[in-house]
Amino acid sequence: MSTAAAAPGSNYLTNGSSVSSWLLTKDHKRIALLYLLSVTFFFFIGGIFALLIRLELLTPQGDLLQADTYNKVFTMHGQVMVFFFLIPVVPAVLGNFLVPIMIGAKDLAFPRINLLSWYLYIVAGILMLWTLALGGVDTGWTFYTPLSSQFSRTNVVMAAVAVFINGFSSIFTGLNFIVTIHRMRAPGMTWNRLPLFIWAHYATSVIMVLGTPVIAITLLLVGFERMFHLGIFDPALGGDPLLFQHLFWFYSHPAVYIMILPSMGIVSELIACFSRKRIFGYSAVALSSIGIAVIGFLVWAHHMFVAGISLYAALVFSFLTYFVGVPSAIKVFNWTATMYKGAVTLTTPMIYAIGFLGLFTIGGLTGLFLAALGLDVHVTDTYFVVAHFHYVMVGGVVMAYLGGIHFWWPKITGRMYPEFWGKLSAMIGFVGFNLTFFPQFIVGYLGMPRRYWMYAPEFQVWNVLSTAGATVLAVGYLMPLVYLTWSLRYGPVVGDNPWGAVGLEWMTTSPPPTENFLEPPVVTWEAYDYEHIKEVPVAY
Amino acid sequence: MLKYFPLWPDQASNFAGSVDGLYIFLVLVSIAMFVLIGAASITFAVVYRRREGVEATPIEGSTILELIWSVIPFIVFMIIFGWGATIYFDERTPPRDAVEMYAVAKQWMWKFEHPEGQREINELHVPMGRNIKIIMTSQDVIHSLYFPAFRIKQDVLPGRYTTLWFNATQVGEFHLFCAEYCGTQHSNMIGKIVVMQPAEYELWLNGGNNGRTSLVGTGQKLFTELGCSTCHKSDVQGRGPVLAGVFGKQQLLQDGRLVKVDEDYVRESILNPQAKIVSGFQPIMPTFQGQVSEEQLVSLVAYVKSLKAEGQPSNVAQAQPQQVK
């Protein structure tokens, strides 16, 4: 970048303070911070909807909200959280900040496209909020047809356009990462030396680029059917409602891996650093990311076992689903094994990482229940499914994301947060999460369908427990917002490598200069070379 | 304790036991795995906590260990797959002797019809110990018929028929839920399934039966009223194919394809007759789209189904006495 006349002591934060130096920045680190602010905003919007849902479900009657309002609330909760928080959160914030630095590059391959992707996200987000202001949508985040295309009387098209535009933001980020990882690695940074965070983002990017266009096209078709009555999905017009579900899940199942793979990448970094060891079975963990990305495209119809697909199709999709379980299991075992004979420190990021292990293991194991055909018939479309995907997509992703934010916070800001509060919030978050979502497995097995505004009285006790847990969880998620903000000003200034971690990002200054490195790095060591790092501060 | 903190719905069908069995197996597998991972990570974090002067032991990995913890889960997964698939195969294969009932779903109501012509809304009475098959369709969006106590659920789609079957094993009233989100009153699209002793069920069926027409009878009446019978004659070949005995058979089409005559094919042939023309016939049948409701379609399907070829016992005969009234 021509403007980056890196004076000694200047870093990416101090290099320009005007509004345009932020809003027109091409620096991947500044764009990452723009994303950090925006995804945090949408997380709290989505969180408010979650709170309303839990409050309504305190009692079996529909008393707090109207039926229509409730339906809009859970729809917007899902759409905001999935499309505007969970999908972008790790790649667009931590990925954006770290992918170039970790491979020794100055920036992403296409800095302007990177900025464009943030603007697309913002345009989509504003459209989403506008949809909300106009009265919201009530189709569920899944937009199932023909409800969405013919029957709903809400702003379906506008919400679909928002998701459509947001998809391009995702595609551009993925494209940028793929090209950057292929073309811009520092001399000596071979594929076998890439941090696992990079492998995970590479796999994620492939899914983003291949999968996202499908949801975009699908939502376009919903719009066409809704506006012009083209018969695509509604049988009354000659369409096929199951076609929608196939197309939707063809993207939306891999989208789960868009959310979880980058989180797995974070966890690999954290566990290696705080065990002071190379990840056990580096290649297996790296390749399992690719394996998950590939097999993830072949399991979509496991969302449709009772939807009216043929018996034999269901058998094939159930079978393939168990294949995707294997690489996930390998990762969990390898992470655990990494701690064996390590030198483990339970810092805030490590507690988050172990919390991730716990929640992801529960989420993964309950996936085995849902992939089992005969059992899925009973539990699909109940709270069992709701609990399962929250454990994976929310429990797993948010634990890993917060772990990553705490880990790289001193790199991003140059300052450290208070460790006590960090550990406390990690533990409150873990406990609160389990209190909120574990009861939902039970009430799901009891038969409570999802998306119910009113429910049978025997389900109440588990709903009360869940709502109580949600208040604990909210505290766990709000605390970092407070002390991390506090640390921006009052946190102690720490050195370039407070954790004694390996990885190129720790070899530059904190915060890094605009061009990331004062001297272009040359890599001569393997990833996670903790054996050979000498100066190890014991402060944390 | 369980009264206040229920963990299981009632077990009231042939499937409940086997589904719960697999569930318990999976709960045990999960607890074992979770304890293993949890204990290992906590133990390692404590035993190998960082101490001054003690370095981590570098370990590259172990192919053998990795193979072990890939292959063992895979074997367990295949057991679960096979177990789940077996139950599912059962759930998706209604026995031939099942009593056929029909359901038409709409926003936000369940309409049921018994073969004897008894109709119900948001309530379904069934005899205990008999195989019951429900053939379902929707008038508008996708719904899903769910009986938690029976561990069975099936989406109900507009424009086609899906089926669900069970054999109730316990007398009582159980929940009936719509499980697929279907709009404003989704959570109100509920009701109950009432399982009765067979004798009581017969009484219930006959109660208030003042000249009710059976489902097949209604279909037969419609078949005449709509003029179907002028072309689809029962004995000689008319302008349309003879329908007696065709249900369940393979039918040769004009374009050389073979199609199985099932509920969906009969429905399609009424609403969109040009779609699949039987070999040797002209595409002259008009569409009945918009002229017959889903309920009428159901009775027409039931009637066509009941038509047996010469020499076969016919269900129509049984339906006749009521029809005569």
C-alpha cells in the first residue's frame, strides 16, 4: 500500500485515524476490525431475539408475544445468527486478520475485494434490519416452500435479497483466502508447514465458493415464484416442494462446516500453544478438514428423512453421514492427545478451547442420534435437533471464537485483558450453555416440536430450566464485551509474544505494522515448533 | 421424580420399544465417549500442567493410534447405521393388511377419514393392536404428522401422498402434533390420537352412524357424478382404460415407460390427465383440477383402489349395503 510509510513505532491502528482511513481501508487488519464491530452488533440483535424466545417459552401458553410475532422472532433470530453472525464470524474477523500474517504475506490477494465484501455484508445487514423494521419475516430461517413462496404474507423477498447479497460477501472472502493461500505464502512456508488454522480456512473457503452460489440461486427462484408465480416449488403451480429442500440443504448443510471448520482451526492453535507441543498428528488434523469439506457436500438429505424422499435415498444419506463423523472424531482425539505429556497452562484461551471440546463432543455425539434413520423419525423437527445444532454451531463456534479473540487480543490491540475475568467468563459461558441447551435434548425426546409458540404442559419444567440457563449464558457472553473494551484503554501493554507462541503472527510487533512485517519473513521451521522456541515468558 | 421431570414419552406403539432401545444404546455410547474425552483432557491438563524447568515431550503423532481411533468409531458408527436403518425400514414399510385411513392437512387443521366414512378433525380414533396406515396429503403448505408416543412422524406434502403406519399397543389418548413449521398457528395444529379396544372402536364407529356412506362409497358416487364412468366402464373397454384391477400393477404408457399405479398416479391422472397416457388411448380426458377437493380426491383414490378385476373379491360389494340407503 502506497500510504503505508511505516515509520518506526507506527502500527496498523495508528496509521491514519480519519473516518475514511477506516471506511476506505484496504488493510486486511482494519477490515477485520470493521467486521469485528459489525458481527458483534448482529450477535446482540440475534441475542435479543433469543431472549424473547426463551421468555415466551417460560410458560406453555402463548402469553408474552402474539403467534405471528413469535414466528417472526425465531425467524429473525435464525436468519441474523446464521447468516450475519455464525457464517462470517471466524473467517471474516480472525481469518481476515490472521490468514495473511500467518503465511507471511503483506495482505490478502485482493484487498479491494476484501473491502467490497465488508460493504456487501453491511448492505445485506441493513436490508435485513429494514426487513425487520417493515414487520419481519415469518418463514423460519429455512424459507421452506411453498410456505415462503406462496403463503407467507411477510417480507420474504426482501429477506431473501439480504441473504443473497450477503452470500456474495462470503464468496469473495472465500475466493480471497484461496488465492492468498495458494499464491502469497512466504518463502519456505510450504503446505506442510501451514498452521492448522490456515488449513481450516482453506477448506472453509472451498465450501464458501462452491456452496454459496447454490443458496443464492435457490433464493432467487423463491423470489421468482413469489413475485411472478413461476411454478418451481409449489405443486399448485406445477413445482416440487422437495426440490427446494434439496437445494437449500445442499448449501446449508455444508454451511455448518463453514461455521465449525474455522473454529476447529482456532482450537488447534490454542491447544498447541498451551500444551507447548506440536499438534498430535498434524497431517491427520489438516486432512480431516479437507475430508469434512468434501464429504460435507454429500450428506445434505439427512435433513429430509421424513420429508418424503425414497427409502433408499435415506439409507444412502444416513450411511454417508456417518463418514463425516470419522474425521470429526479424529480431530477430537488428536486434540486431546496433544495435551498428553505436554506442559499445559489453563489460560483463558485454553479454558475456552477445552470448553469447545466439551460442547463439540456433545454436539457431535448427538449427531449420531440424528443420523440414525429410525431414531431420527422421532426426534427430527423437535427440540432435540434444536439442542444438537446449537451445541455444534453456537456452543462450539462461540467458544472457539471467544478463545481465539482472547488469544490474539494482545496481537490485535497490543494490550492484555484481565485474566481473572477472562477465565470466569469462559467458565460461566460453558456452564450457562449446558444449562440452556441440555434440557432441550430431553424435551425434544419427549416430543416437543420446534418452532412451537405454545406447548403441552408436561414440557414446561425443561423449558423453565432452559430459560434460567439462558440468563447465565447471557452473562457469560456479555462479560468479555465489557472487560475487553475496558482493556483497550486500561489493559497492560504486553510484548509482541506474551504467550511464548510460535507462528509468524507472533514474530511481528503487537499491534502489527500496516505491512505486517518490517522484514519479509523466511520460514525455515515446521509448524508448532515449540521444541525450539527458547525465550518463554511464564507470566501466564 | 419422573412425574415432575419426565424423560420419556409414553410407549404406545410397535415402534416405541425399538426406537427407545436404540436411543438408550446411543445415550450409553455418548456417555462413554464423553467421559473418555473429558477424563483424558482433565487428567492431561492436571498431570501435565506446566512446571518450571519441565519441558513438553515432543510427540509427532502415532499412525497406529490414529488408525485405532478412526476404525473403532467407524465400526460403532456402522452398528448404529445398521440398527437405525432396520427400524426405519420397518417404519417405512406398511404391512399389506393395514387398515387404510386418510388424512388431509391444511393450515391449521387435520382432517381424517376412516374407510367406513367416519370423519374427524384434529382427533383420530384407532383400534389397539391393528396395523393402521394413514395416507396423507396437504391442501396448502408442508405439514408433518407426529405422534410422539408412537415415535413416528411423516411430512405431509401438497400435490402428492405420503404414508405413515403404526400399530398402537396401549389404550389411551396421546398427542398429535404438526411437526413441520406451517405458518401462524403451527403450534395450534395439534390434537389427539385416541387408542381404543377394538370392540369399543367398532361401537364408536357405529355410534351416530345414520346412513353414513363409506369412503369407497363416496368415491363411487363421485365417480358417477363427475362422469368418470362414461369412459371408464367397469366391464367393456370404453374411451378410457378399464380401472378394475389396475391398482398396484405396472401400467404401460404411450411413450413406452412403465408406471406403477399407486395413489399418486391415480391422483395425477385425475388432476393432470395428459401427464401419463396409458398406451393405446387418446389424450382426451379433461382435467379435474379445481373441481375436486383433496377430500374428494381421497375418496376417488379409495374407490379406484377398491375396484378388483373379474373374479377377484371386491371391496365395493362390502360398501354396497351402506351405499344403497
